[in-house]
Amino acid sequence: MTGSTFTPLPLELWGLIVGHLSNADIKSLRLTCTQVNNAVPLRIDRVFLSANPLNIEVFRNIASHEKFRYSVTEVIWDEARLPRGPQRTNQTAQGHELLSDDDEPNNTREWAKVYSEYFRENLMSQHQHDEESRCPKWFKDACEENLRILRSRKGADVDRPGHIVCREQILAQPPLGECWKHYQHLLRQQNDVLTGDSDYEAFLFGVKQFTVLKRVTITPVAHGYLFDPLYPTPMIRAFPKGFNYPIPCGWLFRRAISTPATSYPWNYYPELRERYRGFRNAIRVLANEPNSVSELVITSNFVPTGINCTIFDEPCEEYDNFAKVLQNPGFRRLDISLLVGGEDESDLELCWRSFLNGRLRCALSGAIEIEEFRLYTTFDEDIHARELYPVIPLNGIVPVEKWSNLRHFALSGFVISQDDLVSFLSTLPTSIKSIELSMLEYLFDTDLYTLLEEIRRMVSEKTLWRDSNAASRPTITIGTSDSYGEPENYGRARWIEKEVHDFLYGDGENPIEESFPLQFLDGTGMLKDAFDTSYQRPNVKWDDLVSLNIYKESFDPFKY
């Protein structure tokens, strides 16, 4: 048998080929033969960090490597922690922030010290072992919920490659008793990291070693959904095939649809500050150590959580560090999600005070070279609470007069008045190229339809962007949520850009339904998923999606 002859390809052609491959595919390709291994270098441009020793070990190994460390441009810090107990839903009047009953032995909040007898009994029953599954009831319930969410997310979709991979994982799931045993091992590892500083020390080391580090991303949703993580960290890639476990979400997070997570006063609850461990450690290092980081991305992919907005209420170390990071020379991008929410008027007053006192604006004023700014917030969607929302002038938060280089501006999940928003848009610098407005709540009998009508009027009358010619006017992208508050749909939204451009600057019609001002006209816009780049489909009726071979004509909602 004669061996096959390998014809070498020019390095430029190899570069074009591997540019379309994932790192996993590149690794597989390199294993085919020596020639390919020599021609195709590993591409390591991002590294992961979390409260897991494997992630820390891989991070340090790359930071110590005399070749790979020079190509790392991004550090992604996974803030999610594996829960040690049931994740609360409607079992208490307060505390919908994904805490387990034994998670905080030094809990300082008064309500946590006086759980009702019913709640205590409920927690005890959740920790009882299910004899058949050989794991606690809460663990079994979480794993079953994962499978329900997978079925719901797939819905009527035809099988795509990702669905086939997911089905293989489902069929390979070990018994829950084995999953629980491995999960306990992961919990012990996590606890070892949380009781020390190995993650902080690794990040400090990496910032010194990664000479071209450009971006630090901090996320609470790295685990995404079962078998479909947002970021495939070394920890997640090392899971046994079919491993089912409670999917964690970091920071403070609501589980009950009707009740928001509460933005507790930042300075008063140290155990809640600790839930922002990655954020606090990252900005401490970036504020006090020499570094080349020019982009800070702190987002949750439209999951209703974020950095507690009360960090801007009173002086604190984290605020000072955050402000210093923005002042670093060459700082050009900030994406930040802020948690805004509460169960009563006093909670909301604290949130709005954090925006109105000028401290957020003062911090942002230090980023004089910024080119991209994205602000995401959460808020209580209860219609009866809207009267509690004051108008927060955008110019009172965003110092656009100091941002002469700003090219992209995004605002999401904010409560606005139409007049204030339009006034703010008129103050954006001439450098602005794109604007993204999504999931906004409108006050004073205005809505998305009337907003676009007003912008178009001002553009036609040359009272908005009058100094820009037609070619340099900014594009405007509009997004509306398609999640309906359901966890399985977080990150899904309808997006529209071309039709908005045609309406504002041309002869197109308003793409928003006048009688249903949060809906796009049928056939306009695209549905996308922030957790799944393959999930894209036009905003059309069911029958049209069937015709496009996106939906099946019929499906069983109880099967994947």
C-alpha cells in the first residue's frame, strides 16, 4: 500500500482556510499529518478565567508560554458559580438573586435570618435525596428543567447541525447519580478557588504576560444553555459527554418572571459584593497595574442581570477603580450591563438616585478617547410600576460633549421620554456612525412608532444631523425582545436596520405597526439569538417559515 502524497499549499492559502475554522477544527486539522501541523499554527487569541482550577491552570500555562502569550488579545472572566442548593423562585418575598440556602453563612440581610417555617421545610425537602436518581431533589429538578428548556428552544425548528450534536449529548447522559457525583467534585474545586486568590493572582500574572491584551470581557452567562455554552471554557470542554448539571448564572439574577432582582445597597452587603468577584478583581488590577487594555466588556447577553447600579450611589473602592480604568490612555470601548430593580418604591428610588447623582457621568467623563459605548439596564416590567420611574436625562448620564471620537452608541432596557432621547441624539458628535436602540420603555404616551416618525421629521427638516451629508448619517438599529420573560428565550430579539434606514432617509414606510407599536411590520427585520449565532430567521408568519425550511410543519413539543 502506497502512502498518499501531500501537495504543500502556500501559507497565504492556509491562512485563508483556517480563518473560517474554529479552534477545535484547527486542532483536529493539525493532527492529520506533520506537514499540516507545521503549516497551520494554533490560534490562541483569547483565554478564560473563572472559579475553577482547570480554567486557571490553562490560563497560566498560556500566560507562561513564550509563543502563545504574545497572541492573546482577550481575557474572558466567567463570573457564574455552580449553585450548592436550590435556586429560589417564588419561595420568599425577597431575594430573587439565585442564592442557595447554604450559600451565605454570614448573610447580613435581616430577611435572610427570619425565614418562615414553611420556607425552611421547603428547603429541607429540596435537599432530600431522590432514591431512584441517587441525587438531591433540587439537582434532579434542575437537570429535568434543562431538558425542558432544550426542547422549548428548539421548538418547531428543523434539525440543524447544532441540534444533532445536542441530541447526541442527550442520548449520552449518564445516570443522574453519576452526574451528581461529578458535580460534587466540581463544587469542591470551586470552593478551593473561592477561599483563596488563585483566580486573582492568575489574572494579575496574565495582564503582565499578555503584551497585546486588548479586551477584558466579564460575563455571568458563559455556561449559556445545557450542551450549548456561550463560551466553551476548558472546564466546560472537560465535562463528561452528556453531563447534565444546574446551569449557573452569575451576579444577582431573578428567577420569578414577575419579580425583579433587587439592587441592594452596594456598600451594605459584603456577601453580595462578593458575587461580583471577577468584576472587582479585574478592575482592581486594570486600575493599578500597567496594561494595554483598551476595551472593557461587562454584559449579560440580554439576561436580566448586571453590575449592581448602586455602585454609583456612594463612594466605594470599586467605583474609584472603575473610573481609573476609563481614564487609561487609549481606552476606546465600554459595554456595561447595570442591574436596576427592586420590589418596592424605596428600592427603585435608590436605583434612580444612582443614575441622577452625577457619579456615573463623572466616571464616564474620564474616557475622553472612547469610540464605542453600550449601556444595558434591567427594570421591572410591571406596568403598574412605570409611574415610579422618573425621567433620567441621557445627557445627565452620558457626557457626549467630551466624546468627540464616538462612533457607536447603544442603549438597551432603559426608561426614556421620546423628547429626551431625540434631544440626546442631536448632541452626538459628527463622528457617530451607528446607533442601536433596543428594549426601551417609553413614557408619556409615546412609543417606537412615534419615535421613528419624530426622527424622520427632524431629519427632513434638517434639525437633526444637519451637518452630515446623506452618506455619513448614522445607521439606526432597533431591537425588541422576543423572550417574553421566559429563561429559555433570553437573548432572543427582533432586529431591524435596513427598513429603518429607508424610512428615515428615503421613501420607505414606517416599519413599526402603528396600532401595535412594539411590533415590526410582517416581513421586516430578523429574529436573532445572542446565545446562538445560527438562530437567524426573517420576521414572517409560521407558514412562511415552513416554506423556508426553517420550521417543520408539525412537531412534538415533548421530544427533542
